[in-house]
Amino acid sequence: MTQEWRVALITGGAGAIGMATARRLARDGVVPVLADRDAAALAAGVAALQAEGASNALGIPADLSDRDAPRQVMDRIEAAFGRLDVLVNNAGLSRARRIGEVDLADWDAVMAVNLTAPMLLAQESLRFWQRQRAGSIVNVASRVWVSGAGPAYTASKAGLVGLTRSLAVQLGPLGVTVNAVAPSYLASGFNFPGQDEARRAAEAEHIALGVLDRIATPEDVAGAIAFLAGEEARFVTGEVIHVCGGAQLAARPASRAVTEGSAP
């Protein structure tokens, strides 16, 4: 592989955000490498990307709850490409939303995937950053780091924002930017595994951009990731972009009051 190719690792790559991000980065000329524990979905995702023109797309089966997996994934990338330009820590796990239902197995599983794996992947990426003196990490956090949700998930995503800022300081001297995107509920199987229209409607009502009359899509998140991974964001680091349509803010005022010109 010649040096003009940029390579991006996307964890949770076979999921909705992962595939949307892979497609967007591929359109920007970046080779997508997908890591996912679902081997069948991973194979299908890579085949789809290759059929769409990303001929160098690669899939790496990996269970990121295994602490050896980050090193093994980076070894594969080293062997296949010899470089890494973008790391997208997108893999996520959510369990037990109520504090009374949380046990240590749930807590440890969520922390392993959502927080420990991104740290280990960043650590294993040093081999590339130290040679290249450039790169980008984009961590997929969540709106819940400011709004709260399930204890383990919220704590892991708040921790991921803290990790983002720590890495931005420590990797900056290597020319590496580190940022996060924080989506709200998405139109995807992760948030809505069934056809829960009432829940979708309730979430849409909370979005400040009510004129859109929808919730976020994986493509919305992918656009923010692509920006942070691209040249236009080379002077942006340590930041969190909320891809929420304003759902991380206070509830919007009644639409009638605003449209009639009353004070909100």
C-alpha cells in the first residue's frame, strides 16, 4: 500500500454508526478497517463496502472485552497496511439501566468495552503515531455523559470524555488530535431494537430542532466523525461535538410561543 492512502480503524464497525462512518470515510478516500465481534455482520459489511468501491476494506473479527484484542487488531493493521491514520472508538455496550439491577458482571462488561478498550487501542496505536507524527482519534461517547441514563453506561461514557481530554494533551506532541462525538438516541437497532414508535416520538419531541421532526441518524454521527478525522479539523482537539439536535439542552419552548414572537 502506498503512502497516499489513509487508513481508519472503526470498532463496532458492522453496526449502524460503524457502517455509516466506513462509507463516509471511504468516500473521502480513506481505507476503512472494521473490527467487530459479530463475524457474520462483519463479513457482510466488508463485502458491501467492497462492492461500493472500497476495494481495500478489511474486516477484523474482535471481541473488545478481551484485553488482548486491541493488540491483536493493531498487529493485523500493521501487517496489512503498515500505518493507521484514524482510530474511531465506536464499539459500545449497555446493560442494566436501574441501579438496583446492576451487578458487577454487568458493570465490568460495560467498562471493558466502552472505556478500557478505547484506552488500550489508543495505547496500541502509539506504534503508528510515533512513526507518522500525525493521526486522529474520534471517540463515540453519548449525550448521557451530561444527561444521565443507566449507571454503567453513563459512567463509561463520561469516563470516555475524560479519556478524550487526557489523550488530547498527551498525544498532541505527536501531532494526534483526539475528540469525541456524543450522539443522542439514534434511528438504529442499538437504541430501538424493535419498532418502538412511541419512544421515537418522545425522543423527537425533546429535540430542539423540532422543524426536522426526526431523531438522529447514523449518517449524522458519521458526518461529525469524518469532520474530526479530516484535515479541516487539524486544529481541533479535546472537544466533544453533541450530535443531538439540541437534545442535550433544556427542553425546547412551546413552538406556538416562538412562532408567534412571544418571549421563550
